Amino acid sequence: MNGRKRSPASERRASSSIRLSRGGRAVGGRAPRAFGLGLKILGRGLAAVFGAVLAVLALALVSVFLLVGYLYVSKSDYFAVKKVNISGLSRISRDEILAAAGLDHPVNIWLFDSDQAALALSSLSWLDTARVSKAMPDTVTIDIVEHRPGILASLGRLYYLNDEGRPFKALEPGENPNLVIVSGLTEDELLSRSPGVVTGLSEIFSLVEVLAARQDEFRLDLISEINYDAVRGLTVFARRGELEVKVGFGAYEEKFRRLNRVEAHLKQRGQFEDLAYINLEASPRVIVRPG
């Protein structure tokens, strides 16, 4: 039976069966691999979605914590401003500073804006500069520099001028600063800060400095007015009898030293009190004229 030879038809059927069997194995091997690849892709997609969900949840949780923290620090009495240190006050009151800076009512230090407070303080007439800082948990410090008025300017009404010659405040009724009045300049000229005006202001302040150092009838607090003329120069009017002193421009110390000698000589003769006009421009002479 084993030695029986197969017929050609049997061999063809067997060969065909083998090919089909191999073909079946080939087809059956690809299907599991494709299915596994699909599972991997699906798994990666699910992982990405899960990661995104976790990120959103984490962000939401952080936002909740931040909101709770903000509500706590913004409402907590621990962070309420309890101490306000103010330096440099002279003409401005503490109450004015507190009101302008927004510290005249309960304020949380986290919500207090130092820069905005400094800007608000600049609206105060007497204030030159202000520096505002805060220190946790409850302290605000305000350093004030006030304007230092040296003279008054007659500009239709009287204005205080600071040491740069800038008008910063109108003279109010009841104020009596006993400052010398400068006339001859307009408000537009002062605000323009043109080279000629700046030079004129420099001359005025130089003369004021010389007069402030004197201890006689021509000391600064006994001068009522300094008139400015861009061509003729400066003229001083003393409070005593409206004595007029033509000074001109420049060499103020030398001019008043010459006046010292003439003043002493006239006082010896009893003639000084009768003077109405003195001219210091005719160097080396001093021209005087009685009233």
C-alpha cells in the first residue's frame, strides 16, 4: 500500500491543497499584526486624551487655589495698611497726603498701587516730588519734597515761584509770605522757558542771593519788588519810602559794595533817609537823587 504510486491527478490535488494551505497561513498571519497595530494607535490616542484631561484638571485646580489665595490676601486684616510713615512735611498737612494717596480709608497693601499714589500726590500745589514705597505686611512710606518758594511773580495775580523760577501756586487770600515780588515777566514768558527768560531768571536769582546776605536797609526782607527789563536790567524797590535802586545786570556784589561806602557817607551827613533814587550802573560812581 505504501508502495502504491500516486496518480498524476492525486499529485495535482495535493499540490493545490498545499498551496491553499500556505496561502491560508499567509493571510492568517497579516490579520493579527494589523489588529495589534490598531490597538497601539488607539492606546496612544487614549493616553493623549487622558493626559490632556489631567492637564486641564490640574490647571483648574491651580486656578482655584490662586483664586482662594487672592480672596484671602485681599480681604485679610493681616494685610491691611496699619502704618503710614511720612517725611518732609512743612506746608502740606498729613491729612492732605493721606487723602491724596488714597490712605484715608482702609486699604489692603496688596491692592495699594505705589506708583498711582505718587502720581495722585503730584496734584498737591506745594508738592515738588514724592516717593512712595510699601513693605509687607502693613507699612507704607511716603517721602515728600516740598517746593521752596523764593520769590513771588506778578502775573496778573501773584504766584509763588520755586527755585527754578517756575510758578507752582497762586497766592491765596490770607497768605502773607513776606517774599519779594518780581515784575516785568508774563505768564507765557515764564512757561515758555525761552533762553532769554531763563537767562533773566538766573540774573534775578543771583541778585536775590546777594540781597539775602545783606544785613542793612537793602536786605532781602526789606525789598518789596524787583523789576525785570530785558534791556534796562533789574531795578530794586525798597519797602522804606519806595526807594528805587537801578542795578542793571551782573556784578551785583561789587555794585552793592560801592553802595555800602556811599550809604555810610550819606548817613554821616544825615542825607540817606531823603534818597528817592540810586543808580549803581555808572561804575565806579554811584548816582543818588533825593526825593
